[in-house]
Amino acid sequence: MPDRMTRFALQFGQTQAGLTYLERMSAYGICPRGEAMIALVQIGKRAPFEFDLPGGGIEADEDEAAALMREFQEETGLTVWPTRVIGRAGQFWINKGEPRNSLATFYEVELSADDSEPTEPDHALVWTQPGEALNKVRHEAHAWAIMHWMRGRRTIG
């Protein structure tokens, strides 16, 4: 029987037999600060923490850019503007017990303002060196996007 799930050219993560993965269009961003740091979201109130690129699901009344800007504001308190698409990749994962296939577009974003706190209570902004971020992010698709971005900028570290 053919696989009916939508997949991007790059698909990360593994499925588990017997589970149906809900597809969710999403947008994530890489926000550089100078040449040495990028923004990550630290999730959780106590260690061990999880780390993601800022971003998330696209609501029915939003386009990718609007969702990305909203999610950045909610998760980090940063106001950003998407400047270019880095790439697209899918990520199978389990979110709070729910199987998901996050069909993500990854953007490079420009920081417009850093004037508020995250509104999501279990999220915190963490500035991290790109090389360190590769090891911190929990999703392979996020690590791929960071690596792809670094190679495009020829960033080291």
C-alpha cells in the first residue's frame, strides 16, 4: 500500500508502526546576532531542557511569514522579519503524546527589535554559537537547517 503522508524532499525522524502522523505546516527561523550567535528557544522550566529554532505551526488565517513572526514574538520576545528561505524539510516526532509530521520552511530572519519577554511561560531565549546549536537542537531537521545556513554563510563555530 502506498504511503499517503506528504513528505518534503528531505524527511527526518522515524515513524512508529501503528501510529498516524498528523501533518502540520510550520515555519522556523535562524536569527543571527553578529557573526557568532543565533537564537534558540529553551523549552522547559527545569533541566533537562529541550532546544529548538524559534517558530512553530501555521494557523489557518496565516501565511508562513506571519506565523514565523508571531511564533518568534511568543517564544523569544524578539520582533523579526524573514529575509530568505533556507530550505524545507519534514520532521516526524511525538508532541505531547501526539504523532506529528512537521512540514517546515526554514528562514533566515533579521532582528527588528528585542524589547519584550516571551509570552510562552516555559520558553526562554538562548543565544548560542551555531556549532553548539547543532548539538543542542532536538530535531534533525533543525540541525540540517542550521548546517545549511552555516554553509551558505561559510560560518565556522
